Amino acid sequence: MSGKTPSEIKALLEQAKAMAQARAAQAKAQMLQQQPQQQQQPGAAAPPNLDDLARRKAALQAKMNALKVAKAVPAPVAAAPAPVDARARAAQMGSMVTTDAAGNLIISSVASGKKVQAPSFATVKINQKPEPKKELKIERELPEELVNPEINPYLDPNLSVVPRERVSRPLKFAPKGKFISIANQIRTEQRIEQFRKELEEQGHANVQEEDLQMKDGFTKRDVLKDGVEWWDAAFLPNKNYEDIVQGHAKIETPDSLITHFIQHPVQIQPPNEAAHAASSKPRPLMLTTKERKKLRRQKRKELLKEKQDKIRLGLLAPDAPKVKLANMMRVLGQEAVLNPTEVEMKVRQQVEERLQSHLDQNAERKLTPEQRKAKEAKKKEEDLNKGIHVSVYKINDLSHSQKRFKVDKNAQQLNLTGVVLIFPTFSMVVVEGGQKAINQYKKLMLRRIDWTDNTRQDGTEVSTVDNKCLLVWEGQARDRQFKNFHFITCRTDAKLKETLSRYNVQHYWDQALGFKEEDMLGATVTL
């Protein structure tokens, strides 16, 4: 009974109850059949009393109830005596324990002298391995209205009817600083959005998003007004590209601009060729440094030889000996020995006269301030006549007053013209002038100015932008586009385009807008 399940026990109880009821009904039927026979037979025994039957029925019912309780509550199992070890058991029995060569225990009785090999397994409870616990599977019977598919139309036959036990899930903790970083990101986005709204309200930066997010150095051009490019307009009578499909294009007609004749371009002179042709002096021959030094030595040697020939012929008096304190005794000889003090005074006087003569000659050759300015202006003019050179620079931040002063003052001193466009995103510097002046200005922008230093003289920071200066483009132009050098601040995109169109230099801004630092790797400063 102990190995049966509760459902089997319940079935047995129902079966015993049914059998008892069947026996009681059978006994009652027999009693009813025997009662008339006993009435007919006067000598028969008396029928059983009904009270006795009721007592027997109550006793049987009590017995069945006791059987149910006994089956429901398992009987207590008597505790088995704890086994003892083989050595302890042999000691209690007065036996002697020894081991053989294999390490097995051998128990020998002192009285009989018999030897019995002890079991090789552990007999003590503590030395035995515990048996794995059997998992108790609980099966619950579900109501029929849930299991029967005819009653429950939503029953899925593929699912298990027996409900599964709930398994507790482990806690999942968020990593340290996760929500702090999310909050900082939200605050940053809110500050950027607020700053953008302020700029739009104040009208300080009406910059198009396409200009701010330039990619691959290309600018967005305006849509064609007439629907056709200007170089194709002469061949299309209706000013539309559908004329080519319809065959109205003037490409192979007699009056077309495209013919089988070869057109040679007109040759023009370089910008600096006319300046050299107009000057009276011919263009000098270019010599290397070594050739110029050699030519100077040859000229000095010829002049010295000519002077020596004139002295030999008596046309020139020989030069007086150049007496110094070091060669006084060797040159003057006997005179220096007789009166050395007087000779020394004369020698010192000659040294002072030579020094004064040298200083007077230098003073005569020295230019006056007016002559010096005229000479510098002449050099600048000659440098400018060789051709007009242009350089364009892109600066991230030009708000530092000291750097702005250097950019402005050096351009004026080098006789350069141009413009400095200050925009909210970055600044652009365009300078034009002679080749030497442009090279000196290039050293200033790329070497001499430390653009990463954003501190003022009082120690405060001007801005925290990673500032740098990039050389966007340099080349030669035909004419000057600016009359002087000045600064222009443009807060809006419309004003910027208006300023650039006034000087016809819109292409400089387009090139600086898409310029990247990687494009400047080949730029070098000419020493």
C-alpha cells in the first residue's frame, strides 16, 4: 500500500464501498425471502433483528473509515540500528582484525580460529554516499471544462495540459553610470536645440544646412532657370533638350557653330611679359650662387691687375704701407727702434684715420628715410609687375584680437590687398600681391602664429574651439580683385553671398567650404 499513489488508493476505497453496499443489498434481499417462509413454518428460528443489522452496518462503516485514515497517513517506519564499522564490530565480538597483501580486512575469531574476509564496502552510515533525492512530481487534475475541447473552444492540443511550475528569474542590474550618461546626453541635446533656436531668433546665423554639412567638397548649385545649360543654348532653337530628340538641334546644319574646320586658340602673352618688354633694361641672365661668386672674383682680380700696371708705369702713386701695432717694428724698422713712443702714436693715429674714413664712406652710402621707403616701394612694385599671386586660408576661429592684428598689420606692410570674411562657422582670408610678399605672408599664417593658443594677455580663454589655419589654394591671377585689405563680418548667408558677388570671388568660398585638412598634406612653405 505504501507504494500506491493517492489516485489508486481512492479507487480502491470506492471499490470496497461498492462491494459493501452490494453485500448489504444481497443480505437484505435474502432476509425478505426467508421471512415469509419462516412465517409459514412454525418450527423455524426467529428472523434477525433490525437493530442488530444497523449495529453491524455502523461497525462496518467505522471499519471502512479507519481503513481510509490508515491509508492516507503512512505508518511510521521503525528506525534501523545504525551499522558499525567492521573493526568496531569485531572488537565487540572479541575477534582480531588483520589485513592481507591487497589491503583487505580479515576478521579472525580468537575462540574458533576461523578467518573471515571483511566486506570491502563502507558499513558506517557516515562513510556511505547519500542517495540522490527523488524529485516529487505534482500532478494536478484540471477541470473538465478546461481540458475538454468540445466545451473549451480555445484549447490548444499542442500545449501540455499539466501546468508547469514557475521558475524564479534572476535580477538584472543596470551597469554603473548608465542613467547618468543618458541624462547628460539629453541635457546636451536640449542645450544644442536651445542654442539653435536663439540663433534663428536673433538672426545671427541663417546658414543653410547643405553648407554646414558639406561632403566630398561639392556645393549645391542653383536650379537651371531656362532648363538648359548656357553652352547648349546656341544649338537648341526652343531652349529645351527635347529639341535633340525631335531633331531640331542645330548641330550638323550649315549655319551651326560646330564645323569640320580646326579652330586654333589665340596665343596671349603671360602677365609679366609685357612689364619686362616695357622696361628699358633687358631681362638679366639667371645665374646660380656659385656662378655669381666666381664672376665677382674675376672682376676684382681684373681691377687689381689694372691698378698694379698703372703703378708700375708711374701713373699712380703707390699706396702707403698699412701700418698696425702688430707689424710696426717690421715695417718701420730702425725708426721704430730709435723713437718707439712717437712711432706708436703715429701708428695709432693712422688706425683711427682709416676707421673714420670707413665710417664716412658708409655714411655717404647710407640712404635717407625717404630714399629707403622709395627703394622698398620700388622693390614691391617690381615684385608685383612679375605677376599677381593669390592665396586663400581657412581659419576655424579668428576671435583673438592679437591674431587679428597680426593678420591685418602684416598684409598692410607687405602691400597686400584682400579681405577677411568672418562667419559663424569659420573665417576665410584672401590675400593678393607679389610672389615674395605672398611667401612671407604664408610663413606668417602657417608658421609664426600659434593658432592653438587661445589665451589673452590676462590669462582668460577666448574660446575652446580646436583652432587651426589651412592653406586652401594658392595660384596666380590676372588682375587684382580688391583695392585694399579689410575685415567683413557676415552673420547671414545672404550677406555673405552678396559680399562675394561684389568682388566676383564666390569660387573661393565654395572651395574653402568643402576643404578638408587631408587636402593640405602637399602644401609647403617656400623659404
